[in-house]
Amino acid sequence: MKNKIYLIFIFSLISFNNIFSQQYPKREMRGVWVAVVENIDWPSSPTETSGEQISELVGLFDKLQAAGINTIFFQVRTECDAIYKSSFEPWSFWLTGKQGKAPDPFYDPLEFAIKEAHSKGMELHAWINPYRAVKDTSSYVNSKNHISKTHPEWMLQFGKLKILNPGIPEVTNYIVKIVTDIVSKYPVDGIHFDDYFYPYSPQITNEDSATFRTYKGKFTNIDDWRRNNINSMIAKVYNAINKTNPKIQFGVSPFGIVENKYANTRGFNSYDKIYCDPLTWIKEKTVDYIIPQLYWEIGNKYADFKKLLPWWASIKDERQIYAGLSSIKMTSPDWNGSPSELYDEIRMTRQSQNVDGIVFYRAKSIAENYSGLTDTLKNSFFKYPAFVPVMKWKNFSNPPAPSNLIVEGNDSSRILKWSKPIKESVFNYVIYRFTDGEKIDLNNPENILKIIVNNASFIDNKLIENRHKLTYVVTSLTNEQMESIDFAISSISLNAKIKKPVKE
């Protein structure tokens, strides 16, 4: 295993020699985090009306779709609260300005966000902060049914910060219950945890020593026990998701450095400080994907992106690895990097062996087109659509293909119609277009004309000059973005009004 990891690591380093060649992968994670805590990305203010919040969310998702994003990581639990109709936790202060107060007029933001994302052909993962209970005890009043009030004995306090105590078994069971409630009620595509486990600052010292004495079991070292608390919670959440709905993905976005010894870094060791152990999650297959937060620039003397990325790629081991990139640094006042820094990171990510895509922090950088980021994505890096990577261990099946494709029209406009397969799992349809006897290649995303959501017709009014024949291919795509193996195909000769479909 060590030799295998070493070879992958070396191969990944070598691949960076070709970082400036452009690639358009057909399958690539193109995600973005939408943060709700402190109204970072959405809503702009907790005093907005329900209608204003809905309108703002639609506009945000429109911009993300236009930029080429295919997956949204939507924050639904910031401080043991809810951006959805929870059976156990109060409505978030960041949504309505008062913790425990429901939107009025009522709407369910998670329910709406899922429908809106799916209508635009994007996945939506519900982003949860598992342990943080109160970010700042002085910022607002907690509702009477908040967990800090109903179970104060579960709290660890560090100044103004309160977190759920990971060492208490009932806390783990509570987190599992929260996740199970979500996946049993909402058609989310994934559950996503961020990097907050034991606190970054101030770091834990002896605040849980009594908990350790009570629940240490076979452990004699408190650091090992703390890591086991996190690992056990991750495993139980993963098992609960798979028991409830095995189609739903589960992933975590850990701090970008585990231990400095791995990639020759000199930064914060999350393994020893916040007890984050992603290598165990990958080894024990208790996650479906990992998104390391690689927010440092190329050549950083403490944490070089160029060193960290290939190391993460080397530990993939039958799980997806996506690179978490900081898109907000393009306009940050303390950012001293090159304007092309982020684009170089994207190129490196695409060239790196075993890295399956990119997730940006955060949505506002795309919504507000920071330094032309959105324009660059949709005109260059994300010029052609991409489906999310396939998770083979999920045992998703390919859907049946559409049939009876008919193309009618003329040089300036063609109308495509097809028959849907009789299966509810079909979510989208992918339309490919080829000219003048061009080879049918469905692996090249440059041939994708359009992805259609829940509709069996399309009007192609994109002119093709000096072409005598167009051939269209239509495939089916499930909610999990599994594409049909078979397809419907039909051709039309230009300057002809109608062409009957060729035999499939």
C-alpha cells in the first residue's frame, strides 16, 4: 500500500509539468459552498421578507448555474439550529432574526432550495456543522428549546463559544438523529459536514477531563480518545444515512493539513489540535468524499498548495477527493498572490491524479463576479457542462434511454421531440449535436448542446453555417447523474423541412 501511495504521489507531481493545457472533463465536481451563518452568502439579512429571501436565492442559484456549477453545498445547520422545518431544533436566527421564529409567510428554505437546484440540473448537499452550538454567546438570545438550554450538561464552553461535547455518547446519538431526520424528509443528494470538530481557538485543554474519566473505555490517552469520538460519530452518521437512503452521499471538508509530516508543511496540525482524522474515514470507508480545504497559495512557505494537492490525491483509496479552493481570496485585502493564482490551482487540480473536481468557498465570489471569476469560469474552465463523478460503490444503475427522437425544422431552427422512458428515476436529458457525418462521441462534453430537466422537447435555434447535415443524440440522466448507455438518435438535412428519424 505504501509503495502504491508513493507512486501515485510521484505521478501527481510529474503531472504538474502540464498544468497549462486545458481540459474539459465530462465528469467533474464543480461545487460551491453557500454559507448562511452570519448571512455570509444568503440571505443578505435576517430581516428580509420571505419573498425577498426566495427571490434572492433564485437569483443566486441562477448565477451559479450560469457559471457552470453542478453542485451546491447549502448550509442548513449553523449552531444547532435549522434552515428547514426541523423536528428537533429551532429555526435559525440568521434566517428570521430571532432563533425559534419560523419564516412568515411560511416557507421551508431547504425544501425550496432542493427544488430550485434540481430544476437547474444541480445537485444539493445539506451542509451541517455537527458540534457548534453557540458561535458567540453575546450575539443573540437562544430560544428556550435550543440544545444549550435543554441539555446544558452536553456543552463544552470556550469563552463565548459553546460546542456539543463529542465525548458524550448521547451527543453522537443526537447528531445521528438530526441527520436521519433530514435524509428521511428531504430529497437531498448529500449530507456534508464542515471542518469544525473540537475547537480551533481557543484549543481544548482539560475542559473534557471529567468526560474522559467517565467514558474513556479502553483508552488511556485522551488525544486518541478524542479522535475516536469524532471517528465514531462519522461512522455512525454514514451508517445511518445508508440505512435510511443509500443513494445519499456523505462527505466532510477537513482542514487542509492533517499532519505536517505528510506533505512537508509547517502549518496547523488538525490531527493533534482539533482531532480530525480523515485518513481513518477513508480507510474505513465511512465517507463517500473528502473536500480538503486547500486555501493556501502555490509556493506558500508554510503550506504549499503544490505539495498538499498531490498528497491528498495519493490517499484517495476508492473514495472521491475534491479540492476545496478559496475563491474569496481574489479580492481579499490581505491577499498578495497573483491574479492568476486561482486559475493555476484549477489547472493543477485537473491535472492531478485522483482529484475529482473543485469546490469553491464561497458563493458570493461567483455571484458578484469577483475579479471576473464568473466570466472566466463560464467562458473558459467551465465552458462545457460536466456531470458529477460516479461513485461506483454506491451501485447506482444506468437508466433506460429515451426513444422515438424526431427532428423537424429548417436551417435556422430545429424542434426535437422524444419519448420518455417509463421510469421515475430519469431526471434529465442530455442533447448532443454533431455535424456533417462527424463521429458520434458522447465522451467529449464539447458535443453537449443542452441538458434538459424533466421535459421531452427542445428547440435548437443555434445556427451552424456551411453545414449540410445535423445529427442529434439524446440520452437519459438520473438524479444521481448516471447516464443511459443507449440513446435515441436522429438526423436532419439542412435546407429540408422534415427528416424522418433514422433507425435506432
